[in-house]
Amino acid sequence: MAGQSPPRLLVTGTSGQVGGELLHTLAPLGTLIAPRRAEMDLADAASVRGFIRETRPDWIVSAGAYTAVDKAESERDLAFAINAEAVAVMGEEAKALGATMLHYSTDYVFNGQGTTPYVESDPTAPLGVYGASKLAGEEALLASGANAFIFRTSWVYGATGKNFLRTILKYAREREELRIVNDQHGAPTWSRDLARMAAHVIRHGEAAATPSNLRGVYHAAGSGETTWAGFAQEAIAQLRQREPAAKLAQVNGIPTVEYPTPAARPANSRLNCGTLEAAFGWKMMDWRESLSNVLPELEAS
Ligand SMILES: NC(=O)c1ccc[n+]([C@@H]2O[C@H](COP(=O)([O-])OP(=O)(O)OC[C@H]3O[C@@H](n4cnc5c(N)ncnc54)[C@H](OP(=O)(O)O)[C@@H]3O)[C@@H](O)[C@H]2O)c1
């Protein structure tokens, strides 16, 4: 726990979707340390260790990750270096410093069987290298003994970065029909909601309101659920309301077998976020409401 001076917050992955939002959202909470890749390369354990020892943060907010789900199938070592080994080092260093770590993980730690939302204690069984590397990161972080909070999220999107929403809306303007998978179920999660949730948890911690027995894994995905096709349909419907004259594609649902990818995706990505709400009083925003917040920002960008 930090003393009188503002806490030092080390944030990784600030050129990414969640990290970019964290930069803005966490700024009022303390002194931000946001290394570029050249200063702290997550693929290089020595670089991670050295940077943390040099900067001595009170909090490490770990949003940097290897996120190329399909490419990971052929880049196993790199995915594990970034998603597992770097996280292990951050955990060790956080433990040594007495720092608290917030870390993002993924629904892809599950195999997607079943039709009910996963709870944190459900058995993990990743379908691909990305999920396996993120799970290894979770396990290493918990084993480090650091005061750590792991937030598994799903289907992250926002007004910036590379994400499904931006891709779909671009194609919606260019094409007449979009064929999108309709048998994978989950919830889109707004990158800003994930950043705000982190700020909320840090405020709790700085107010000494976070008992150490709250450390562990939490599910943190948008409220509600849909499919990728449902997400696209809703996005296009909301865009149509904003731009009645726009010519936008029609969405037709297809089964996953008609859209093969190098890495298999879980059919059930639903995450039950009740534990997060009970522990921190934080309810993730409904995905449709998030979408209505993001669309105007996309137009402005
Ligand atoms: N995106 C999703 O749908 C999704 C779903 C579930 C969970 N998550 C998790 O949520 C978290 C945030 O994801 P996101 O969507 O914000 O990711 P993102 O937009 O892909 O950003 C990843 C960030 O990690 C950085 N990074 C990658 N390799 C690095 C390296 N070797 N050294 C330093 N930085 C490196 C990237 O920097 P560069 O710009 O230099 O590459 C970028 O800033 C991650 O833990 C991810 O696993 C994401």
C-alpha cells in the first residue's frame, strides 16, 4: 500500500485497446509509468525485471499481451514469453516490492463446452496456444504470492485499436452481405469499462478497503450476451439509427464450421461476473449500452 505520496502506477500495453483507456482513466489516481516496448519488452524477462526494479511501482496494471489468437498457433514460444513468463516476472517483482498487480486474462482459458456462464472456479481447458499461454500467466501470477487480481474478460472492443466492431462497420459500408458466426456465445466488453473497473479497484486499495483475501481471479465481461452475428447486427442497427441514409450490409449468421480459423474458439464464452460485483460492487456495463457509447466516438475519430 502506498504511503503519503501519490501511488506509482506502472501500466503495460498502453498502445493497445485496454492500455490506451487505462492511460486516461488512471491518470488522476497517481503517477503513471507507461513504458514503450523499447523500455520494457514483455518478450524479454530481463527487460521486465530491470524496468520494474528501476521504477519501483506501487501498482502494476498489466494490459500488455500477445493477443494474436491465430498467429499464436505458430508462435508458441513468443506467446508464452509474453503471456506467461513476463507475467511470472511481474508477479515476483510485485511480491518483492509489496506492489499490487492487476492483470487481464481471457475467456479463452475455457473450452467453451456447456451453455451456462462460467464461474471463476470452473475447470479450465484452453483450446489453443493463446488461451494456454494466458492460463499459464494466471497460474504463475497466483503462484508468485503477489497481491494480485486477475480479470478474465471477453470480446474486447472500443473506438480505437484493432477490434471486431471497427472491422465490421468498415465492411458494412463496403459490402451488401456479411456472413458472421452465430454459434459462439459471449459478451462484447468495452475497453473503457475494463479501465474504469481497474480504477475502481485501485481506489478501493488506496483507501485500504481491499482485504488481501480478495486477491484472485474475477470474471469481468460486458453484461448480457449475444453471438458475433448478434453483435454485428446490433452495431449495424445502431449505426442505421444514427445514419438513416447510409447503405449498410445485411448480416447473415453462419456456423463456425463455415469460418475455419487456425485456432479454435470456445462456443460458450459467457462469463458470470457475480463475484466481481459482490467483492467490489462493480457491475460491468451492458454490451448494448457500451456500443451506444462507442459509436459516437467512432464517428468523431
Ligand atoms: N482483445 C480481446 O478481445 C481480448 C479478449 C479477452 C481478453 N483480452 C485480454 O485483455 C488484455 C488487453 O487486450 P487488448 O485487446 O487491449 O490488447 P491489444 O489491443 O492487442 O494490445 C496489446 C498491447 O500489448 C503490447 N505488447 C505486445 N507485445 C509486447 C511486447 N513484447 N512488449 C511490450 N508490449 C507488448 C502491445 O504493444 P504494441 O502496440 O507495441 O504491439 C499493445 O500495447 C490482454 O491481457 C488480453 O489478453 C483481450
